[in-house]
Amino acid sequence: MNILDKIIRYKIQEINSLKIKYAVSDLESRKNFYKETSSLKKVLLRSNSGIIAEFKRKSPSKNFMKYKPNLESIVSGYEIAGACGISILTDFNFFGGSQIDLIKSRNIFDGPILRKDFILDEYQIIESKSLGADVILLIASILSKEKINAFAKLAKELNLEVLAEIHNKNELDKVLIPNVDMIGVNNRNLRLFQTNIDTSKTIASKIPEDFLKLSESGIENYESVIQLRKYGYKGFLIGGYFMGSKDPAKVATQIIKDIKDEN
């Protein structure tokens, strides 16, 4: 069983447990459920950097706990740095995240927040809205086209934006649907957890212009961002490079400055 299969197995168990603990009506009664959402797509379209900064404590390939990451200081630092939005991992078993991380981030960060998790059930979309997310992630490799379509439709009804993630051109057809706002190319193979930004370059021309393009994972310098912009990418999600440093916000500040200096 590979890493992705393990994640999905645990996620199904987690969802079932949460459904017992919190009814949909409980989620809909939370104050964040009624919060007006922000558009990540609009911010990226007018941005000079396109950086989406991520907070996570670990991943199946890396552990960032040695620096004892402080969510409050990192998220506030990302905002000061000028990040277009932030990505918050809420998976606990494999990424050390929690729903509390998203709730706390919502109280700190005024811009768009992407809830990054493995969404397999409509329940999680309603839950995302109740936690204060503005954008949800739908991963093509773990969902059918029918599910992506249904989930994206529900997200729109809740005024959430949809980032659909692909890993190769074969998954592209699954996400070419009206309610998807952005298509993200993950340069990381989720089964082997290896990264290569050439993945984004190879797929770029296959993505219709109707969709805003994001590149995710494996971006470790501003030169990569400049390169990927030539392929039509407007957004760049960076996590491991920031979180692997002693001061993620400082590193984010520098890369955003370097990108802007190139404009």
C-alpha cells in the first residue's frame, strides 16, 4: 500500500467519526459559516508575485517540527510579506495539521485561505466553509469526474472557490468543468512523493485559458517562478521550502521581493 492509499484509508475513517460527532446543522451554526468569502483567483490575477504561502508541520516526506513552527507568527508574517493567500493543512495523521489551525489562521489572515486536505465527501466542503476557508482543494487522482463536478457545484453554492489539482495530463479531462476556478499542477507525485517542476511546464499548454493556472510543490527559488510564468502560470503554492527554514515568513518575504524586482 502506497502513501496515498494509506492517507485515503485514514481519511475515510476520520470523516465517518466527524459525521457522528458533528451534524451538518452543527457546522452550519458556526459563525465562520456566514462569513463573506474572499476570491483567491481575483487576487492572483492582479498580483505581481502570485505566491500562496503554506503552513504545515510535516509531510510524509519531511518533518518541520525541529523548528517548532508557531502558527500565529508564521501566518501573520506571511500576510506582512505580501502573500496573495495562504494554504493551511488540516490533515493530522500525515501532515500534523488540524481544523484549529485553520480557525486560528482565519482570525489572523485577512486574505483568501485555501483549506488543503483530502476531500472525499460533501460533508468536508460544508465543514470547510464552517472553518473559515475561502477555497477548497479537489484532487483529481482520488476523485471521479462526477464527484469533482458535484463537489464543485456544492462549493459554488457556498461561495467557495475551487482549486482542482492534477498531476499529469491524463487527469486534465476530469477537472475541465464550469465550477472549477483554478487548476493546480502538483509537481509532486503523490504516490512516490518526488517532485519535478518540469511537470508544470509539460502540462501548461494543455490547460485551457479559461482556467487560472497554479503550480504547486517543488518551487524553491524565485527563478522557478519567473520560468513558470512564461508558461502562463499566475499562482505558485510554496510550502516545504518556506516551512523547512527557521523563519518561513522571512524566506517568503525575500522570494516575493525578488519576484517583484524582476517585474
